[in-house]
Amino acid sequence: MFLKFDDKLIVTDQCDQEMRLLADRHYSRRPSSIGKAQFLYACRKIVIRNAEGTMLFAWGYPDETMRQDGQSGYNCVIFRNESSRRSSDIILECEAIAVERWGPNRFFTYVDPRKIKNQPGLKGGGNPGYCFKCAGWKKAGVSSRGLHLLVKEAFL
């Protein structure tokens, strides 16, 4: 893919193969899904990347009647940042993209605390969802599988 090289985030699609490679390295990727061309489940979605291919963020806007967890709003399905940009800044930009496309709504995501590495010198290491919390998100509970639910109420 030939993209302009700058810091601006770019909306792409779920078949962007550079982003599939990032998705394949994310802890949430099921082993049976690694390498498959489409890396997101069926729903309305916005896939966001940077030009250099080192950052992937995807919003899903599922049919609320199909969700078994009772959550509503825009779901951060996946976020992987291998760029030098601060993750919380990226999250805020991605929120604005979702609101511009779909209008104001509640944001939510799940973080697996068992997959967060406590790396010395890393801000937020061992604090699941630290970058989301820096962007104004709050922990709202823990799922039956032990995932931390993070939310940000209606973005206006």
C-alpha cells in the first residue's frame, strides 16, 4: 500500500494486509485466525492505521441485540501500537474518527490483565488499560473470563 508518510491516522479496511500482520501479533488473536485475510468479526467497523504500518486500531459497532455481555456503544476491538506515538493520544484521535463517522456514543473495550507485561521503565506496565485510562476511560468491571471492562461514557 502506498501511503503518504506523516503522523496522520488513516482509515483503511479489515483486509489491509499490513494491519493483518499487526493483528496477528496481538494477544487477542485466536491461533486459528492467524494469517486469515480478514481480521475482524462481522459488524460495522472502522479500521485505523498510521502510514508506516506500526499502529492498528479498530472500532466495532455491533448490533446490541447480538451481544451476550449487554454492552452497547462503540467497541475498541483491537489496538496495537508499535509506533513511537503515545497510545493515549492515538485513542483520543480514534474516538474523534468514530464520532465523526457514526455520531456520539459510549466507548468500551476489554483488556486481559494476564497478557499485560510488567516491563521495567514502561509507563503503565502491570496496569491493564493504562493508555485508555490516560485517555479518560474508566474501569467498569471484570468479565466472567477475567477481562477488565473499560468504558468512556458518551463522547459529545
